[in-house]
Amino acid sequence: MIELRDATGLTQQLLADFANISRGVLAMGELGLRALQSNVMQKIISLWSHVPPSADPANLPLITDVLAKESIEADRKIADYKEFCRLKAANKQLELDKMILKYQQSLRLHQTLRAYGNQLPQNQENAATISWIDGATSFATLKLADNSLAKQQLLALEIRQLLSIVSDTKPV
């Protein structure tokens, strides 16, 4: 490996950067003191597959072109992932907006039913109405739980994390 690297004029650091490993790991691999992982070896081999057998330092522009192409492809993949995260965050925001609306509606319904139920006298004439109010209040309580503030906060946190990926910042 040392001979190929030297023949192409690459430094250990440049080759290590290309393979996404430290220079020390590459040096130990070149000396046979450490086995390089197969994915690292495949990446290094892919670079050298673009170099003619009679490579000399005059062929370095070819190697830098390969490195530039790798960089462009990596940048495109990052941009695609950021766009995916942006779209996912937008969908999660719509989900959160719906959840907040349902929570507010359920809370108003729950409060209205309880207030109305508390005003009715507890007698035989109102038994069916009170039973219906109790059922509707239970339903509103379930809807409150389905759209709880804790769930809203978790969803908002997920949105912040996705947006931090898009903007290259750490989530707050």
C-alpha cells in the first residue's frame, strides 16, 4: 500500500482523510500492525482503481478529481438528507398544530360539559342527561390524554431536532 500511495504522490494524511480514518490508523495499516476495516479498504481501492498502472505525480489531477467527485457526492447526500429532515419537520409541525387544536377543543368541551353537568339537579328526570354528560366528559378526557401537553412537547422537541439538522445547529 505504501508503494501505491508513494507512486501516486498522496500523503498519508490525504489518503486517511479520503478514507475517513486517522493518519495513525492508516500508518499502522500500511505497516501491517493493524488490519483496516473492509469498508476502508474498499474506499482506498476505489481511489486507486482510477489511477493508471504507470501512475506518477503527473497523474495527481486525476486523483484530486476523484476526491472532488467524492466531495460533491457527499455534499449532495447531505443536502438531500437536510431536505428530507426539513420536509419531515414540516409534516410534524402540521401534526403538532392539529394536536394543539384537538387539545383546545377537547378542553373546552370537557369544561363545558362539567359546568353543565354540575348545574343539573341530581334527580330521576335528569338521570339520562347526566349519564350522557358523564359519557361525553369521559370521551373529552380521553381526547385530552391523546393530545396531552406532554405529547405536544415531545413532538415539538422532535421538530426542533429535525430543524437543527437542517440549519447545522444544536437543538435547544
